[in-house]
Amino acid sequence: MTFSNNLRYYTLDTFYKEKFNSKIAKVSLNCNFTCPNRDGTKGVGGCIYCSSLKSGDFAGDKEKDIVEQFNDIKLIMLNKWKDAKFIGYFQAGTNTYASVDKLKSVFEPILKLDNVVGLNIATRPDSITDECLNYLSDLNKKTYLTIELGLQTIHDKTSELINRCHTLDEFKNMVLKLRERNINVVVHIINGLPYETKEMMLETVKYLNNLDIQGIKIHMLHILKNTKIAEMYEKEKFHILTKEEYIDIVVSQLELLRDDIVIHRITGDPKVDDLIEPTWLVKKFVVLNDILKEMKRRDTYQGKLIKKDN
């Protein structure tokens, strides 16, 4: 594949323009869903890095109706992209962790809005019932549907440490179930989790590369105030990746990924006021530019090492 804009990897913006022939803006929404590792079903407190907003720090105001949230954010986005089309992004919490009737009550109104071309639904692999799968299959026939599954790491020891409370088998089985229904799957991973080595982070990507996934979100661990991981960091001072280490790992991961896998995210977007470490994350565009510079320096691109192996 030849990547546009000399980016050397398959960006989400490129993919959307190819598919919809339009700028696509994702509108982040908050239905105030909880998670099974928060409410006591599987655990309490949630993932140790997760804020009180349940990864919805930039999502809509949970006190507002879902359509009102959407319209508020849409107006802001139209100031930047006048001809944009929209995807409703259900971001905060576990967005299939409710009855199908409840899910319908929040998903369906967004689909009825003008210029909405799809939905992205962020959830956990252990939180999609068979009834929900059937509903998602119906949704997939009506709109462009993407299910975003949090994995973060394939390593059991790390998964236990961060309180994920689901297994790798549960993740793999859910990917298979979604793909049997032709539903697009995007996977979230985190680089820099406590005590993981570069090789462990590469192993996570190698594992995912052999699954039928359509996209990936690569995050850098960020430590926010008032989280369990902030308490842990204060006590243990485990290593936080430097910007240079992160860039090296990301470029190495991209080399190992199939070139048809869309890169939805390649760095983090922490809430600056709550950020403890790493402070270099606040300069998002510097990180993005430095990733590209390193790829050019290595004369490399997404999937390069796969092609060599073949």
C-alpha cells in the first residue's frame, strides 16, 4: 500500500476520505455507563489508570441528553470543518454494559441525525451479550459500525496489575464473534504499562497482527491525578517511557502491523490539568512529527517487516 501525505502508515483520516469521500468528525459522547470492573461484578475501582470520567475526559456532558451532547459538539466541529460528516463515538465507560433496550435508546437517536454516517462504540470484550451481538449485527446493516475493544496488553501479569478483570481468551473470542457478523473491530493498546519491556509491547502487536482486526489505537500510558496508578507511581516510581523510547517502540510496532490495519491513534491526549507524567505528552503534534521523522530516518513504513518475512 502507498500511504498518503508521506505519513508512512495508514491513518484514520486517509481511511475515512477513501470510504466516505468527505471529512469525518467523531463526536465523543457520554452515556454515564459503568464497567464490570468498577461496579463489583468482576472488580472494583476500574482500571488503575482510568480517571473518574471513565476515559471520557473529552466526551460530552453526561448531565445532558445524548442528542444535546451531540449537537453541542457538532457545532464546534462545524466551525473547523464546514462540510464534515459525523460519527457518534460512545467513548466513556463500557458502552455495551446495559440492556439492549437501554442501548437502543442512546444509539438510535444519533443515527437519525443529519449527516451521521456511523457509530463507534467503545467497550470491553467481556461485556457484549449474545442478545447485544444480535442487536449490533442489525445496527451494522443500517450504518457504518465499529466496535472498539479495550485490550491494552496480552500479558496476564500486567493485565492483573492494571485490574482489567478479563482474559485474553475472552478478548480473542469476542473478536471472532464480531467478525463472524462482519462488524469492524478496533483494538486499544497501551505502551509503557508498569514493568513492561519493549519486547512485551511488540509481542502485543504481533499477536494482534494475526487477528482479523480492522484498526488499532496506540496509547501512551499517562498518569493522572486521583487515580490508583498515581498512588502506585508515588510509592514505586516505576519507569515512565521517555519520548524517545515511546517513538522507538511505536515505529517498531508499525513495522510489524499489516498495512491494511487502520491506525486510529498513535499517541495519547491527556487532560493537561490532571497530568502527572509523562509531561512530554502534552505536545501531541511534536510527538506525531517525531514519529514520522524516525520513520524517515529508518526508511521504514507500516508492515515493512512483514513484507521482508514473506
